[in-house]
Amino acid sequence: MKRRIQALSMVLVLSLIVSVFGNTAAFAAAATKITFPEETNAFQSMQLNAMYYGLEVDVSNPDVTLTAVSSDPSIVDIQEEKETSGSGNFYFDLAARKNGEATLTFTTSDGVSATKTITVEGTGEPTYTMTSDVTGDFSLNKGSSKIVKIHFENKDVDTYSFPIISAQTQDTIKSTLIDIDMDNNDYYYRLDAVGNVGQNDDLYIGAFGFIPNKLCTVSIIQNKDLHLDTTSEYICNTGDKYHFIAYTDSGINPEINVDNKNVSVTFVTTVYGGYEYEVEAMHPGTSLITATLNGETASFPVTVNQEDDFPIVNPITPSAVSLSQGDSYTYKVTAMGGGVPTIVPDTDGVVTVELEKKDGTDYYFHVTAVGQPSSQTNLSVMFPQSTYDDYRVDLGSITVKDGGTPAPKSDTNDNFTLKKGESYTFTVSNATDFHAGSSGVFKIEKVSTSGSETKYKITAVGTPGQSAGFYMSAPGYPAQKVCVVTVGAPAPKSDTNSDFTLKQGASYTFKISNATDFHAGSSGVFKIEKVGTSDSDTNYKITAIGAPGQSAGFYMAAPGYPTQKVCAVTVGAPASAPAPKSDTTSDFTLKQGASYTFRISNAADFHAGSSGVFKIEKISTTKSDTNYKITAIGAPGQSAGFYMSAPGYPTQKVCAVTVGAPDPVTIRSDTNSDFSLAKGASYQFQITAPGASSVSFTSGTGGVFQITFLRHTGDNFFYKITAIGKTGQQSGIYASVPGQAAKKLCVVTVK
């Protein structure tokens, strides 16, 4: 069995040796062997587009490593599960990409090899239907999040599966399953922009056991104006309160929205540079708080614990600090949950504590030594507003020094941006050293010294987007971070930002400012020429060389900024071309499984705006008329717009068609009364659903009963439940057919 390790005690091992060799213990170094467990031996073929997880291959020598290659990765691709492999047991994931046969070769680090041949067969048709509310590429502000809804229905009751959405690397876009609505077959994933500005990643969607498909590309951007002081998940308990700030230079309150009622958000006051809001945790679960202003959005998730837990504290401070009387030290405490933290000394009269500022979940406390020389106190982080008001985290100690030098300080402590080539001067007091944490980003010059004050001029010499922390230190004090400075650059801009049409052979000139690149997203449609440059402005002339109806997006980029779309330009055709038209232009409903035929004239294309809802077939063409048959294959209630287009004309909406519900199926069960079932025992249900091709049979509470599909005979479906939960646990048993609400049959209790 996979991941099962069977061990023999040393006593048993020695007794076996004695039984075989008499009283003489014989040991010999055996050659490495590669073995396939029974399940791996039996595994011979895969269905096209399927995934197989955890193919086990064992080696006798736990000190060697094992690699695997496919003779044809285009047929079967193989990747090692590095997080689970090792110590003689190795696991591999297989992807069936094309019909055919491929040989897998496994080789140990000491040169031993073994092979296994896998055959890929079948049509590759998925056994599920899946739709997403994501319809195209999108961008996320750095640190922000987005909730994606996936509707998933498994058509094969014998195969367990569920939807998965993930980026190629979790270092750029992190995906987390946060909620499941089993009644409606909806799954909710949260996407977090954890990468850097300018990064992008492809997002893939699929189902467990199947090769995923690309859904879209996600780009991480930096808003020009709107940003939040909180840029990651905030975790708390029911009843906790948390304040966040939306920063903007517009002078207008952003619109704040919450996607559910797990938390509430209330405006508190106007602060310097923005607006302060209070979040109150109302119910367990995850919510997304989104701020919107002037076309920009910023967001962060809040998770309210199902069961109360201690606040999360990550103090980033030295364990012990010595201060002269009257001097101060700033502590940075990162905390979530429990309201606003505070620093509490265990001895009165040694220090005073003042909350200096808050930046997201970072709290900065100004602690000043006021006690007599040699006095000392221990400091703790506590949460007086929390139900855990006696919970404390040790922060270290402060000792009042006998005389000594005053603590270093700076006239600038807030992070800021400095354009490349510009300079800024810090006034630093009581410090013997001032330096940048990263080289090559800023040039530092000492320009003057007066008493205990020294002025340092920094000049931005790095690439826009680079940043460096600045630090100061003095004898008897730990090195202290002053602030972070980022090299800035003006944002690229264009004099033209609206989509337009350009006749074939005609030209148009863009004026692009502060950009190092201007290009078309599609080749062979437009010719681009740089026709003039003046300071930061560059003129680019585009000429339409493609076929009428072709289009291309135009993009500009500059260091420190993500690539930005300027507009889309379409190649126009002579006005004499006839306009496309349809014999049907009114919205209507089509029952699931039914078909309808459109007659479309003068159009080069006819398509649905949403995939997976309708099947489209071109059935005949006569001169300029083409007949397209659509068949409703989506779930009842789903809809899609239909569109037609022709060279020289914009894409035109024909109508919207909604999938109607099929005639309802009446479900009957041979068991409708509540009953009890002994742990480990099983019970069989007979479900009768006239005309239904499949029946969904589920337990309302996971982990209480195991459900097994037995057989399908005529209108009858047979399912077995086995009690696997704890005594006293119970669950409702439900049955449904596709497109209809689930029907509760009974409640079963484990006895």
C-alpha cells in the first residue's frame, strides 16, 4: 500500500537470522533493487487527459535517490512528488497527454534501472462539467485578493473528483479553497497576489484526476493612487475589531464592499492621507474586503476562526535593550486578532509606553526610559480588548543605563519614494554609522556635522522599482532601521487610450511618454515605426497591413511598471461590405437538451460569449446565408450571448439564450424514515428516478458515512452507506438528479 511502512523489531530480525543460519549471524551487502508494489504492477494504462497521482516505486537501499524519465513526454509525462519521496519509497505523478505508448525508466543514483510501459487510450472527454466566473485575463493590485467561483458537476458517479484552480507557481498567485456550497455544486477559491509588481502567471483550472487547462493570465500591478495599509490575510476571533486605512490623494472616500456578512465595516474618521475604517468579526468564515475608487481596487481577506484562538503575535525586536535615562526605543510588533495590542512593563516607573503609529498589522511602540540607573523591567505584548486579556508574549527587557550616550535618532522614519537622479538629506543624531542595506541603489554622502547631528545626502542611482532600507547605529545600541526608500520613475502614458478602427493601408500616430517599449500584441496586423523623440515623448506611427476584421492590442512598458494596455485597433474594410444580420434577435429560453437553428447572413463568425453552455454546429451555407444549430448542454439557468461579426464591422450581439429546466424527475426512495446504524455496518438504499441518467446520492455531513455506488438497473439506482463516524454522530442523506434541488430522504445516526 502507498506510504505504508512495515517494521520488524530487532528481536524478531535476529530470531529470523538464527532460524535460517543456526547460531551464526551472517550479513552481506546486497545490491540495490528496484521493485514495483502490487498496485504499480497492475497499473498498465491511462485514459487520455487523465492524471495519476502517487505511482509508487521502491528501492532496497534507502540511501540512494531515484529519477524517472518518459520515452515520450508528449504521451506520458512523469514528475516526482519530492515532498513525499525518499528513504527507499518514491512517488510519481503521471499525465496522459496523447494516445500511444510510452516507456518509463526509473534509475537509481548508483546505476540500477527498471522500466514500465504505459498505454494511453480513450477519447479524452471529461467526465465533468465546469464553469468559472472568470472570463478573461485580469490584474490584481499587489497584496490584494480575488474570490473565484467554480460551478462543478461530476457526471461519473463512480469517479471521485473536485475542481482545482491554481497558478503555475504559488510564489506569484496563491490559491486557497475557502468554501464549498454542496447544495449548488459551487466551489470558492481565493487568489492572493503574493508576488512582485510586474510579475504575471498563468492560472489553470481542472478537476482532480484530470490534466488542467489554462483559464487566464493574472498580472500583479501597483495602483497609482489607492492602496490599503493591510495587504495580507487578517485572522481573528468572533467579536474582535480591527482598524485599517485606505490611502488616497483624491480627497474622496473609496467605496468599501464586503462579499458576505461574516464581518462588518464601518467608517471611523479621516486621517492624514486617507480614511480609517473599523472591521468587526461577526461570524466564522472568510470575507473579502474591497476598496474601489476611480477605477482602482485594493482588497484583503479576513478569516474569522471557527473556534476562538489566541491572538497571533510576531515581535521583531532584540531580547534585551539598554537605554540612558530619557532615551527611547521603538518596538515593532506584528499582531493579528485580539484588537489593538499594547506593551506592558512588569515593573512600574521604569519606562513609559506610547503607540507611535500603526501600519497594517504592524504596530510601532515608543518606549522611553524614565527610571533610575540600573533599574530594569521585562516587557510583554498583551491584548486588553480581547477575551484573552491575560495572554502575554515575552518581548524582552529594558535596562536603564548608568550614564552613557543617548540613543541614535533620525528626522525621517517613514518609507518614501525618490525619483532616479534626485537626492534627499537625512539628519541623523547620536549615530556613528548610517548606511543602506542594499548596494548600488543609492549613493550616500556625508555633507555636514554639527554637534551630535550629521547630515547624509542620498541620491537615487538604481533602477526604478529597486529599494533599500537605511540603518543607523551607535555604541551600546543595536543597529536600528530608519526607513525604506524606493527608486521611482514617472508612469508611462499615451495620448490615445480608446479603441478605434483604422482602414486597411491607413496610418495613425501615437504619442507615448515615459515608456521604453511600445508594441502590438499580434504580429502581421500593423506595421510600427518610431518617427520622432523629444525628451520623454516618443511618436510611433502604425499602419494597417492586416486583413479587414483583424485587430491587435497595443501595449507600453517602463522600468518599475507592469506592461500596460493602451488600446485595441481593428483593421477596417471598405464601407460597401454588407452588414451581418440574423433571423433571430430576441432573447429566448431553450430547454436543456433541445436545439434551435439561426440563419446568419453576411457574417464571417458566429459564436457564444460563454463556453460550455451551448454546442454550436454549422449545418449548411447558401451564398451569404449560413445556418447554425445550437444545442443546450449547460445547467438550467445558465445563459450565453450569441455574437456575429464581419470584416469592417464591430462584433454585434444577436441575442441571449437561457438554458431552461427539463421536465422534472420525481425521486422515490425505499427508505424515508430516520434510523440508526452500528459503526462499521452498512445499509443499502434503492432510489427510483424515472428517466434520469444519473442520481447524486450524498451525505450532508462529511466523515460520518462512506457512500458507495452499487449499480444502475432501469430506473433504479442502488447505493450503500457504511457508518465510519463516531458513535452519536448523525447525517442527513440526500438524493438529486442534475438540474434539480437535492431531496432529503432521512437522518441516520451512528450507534
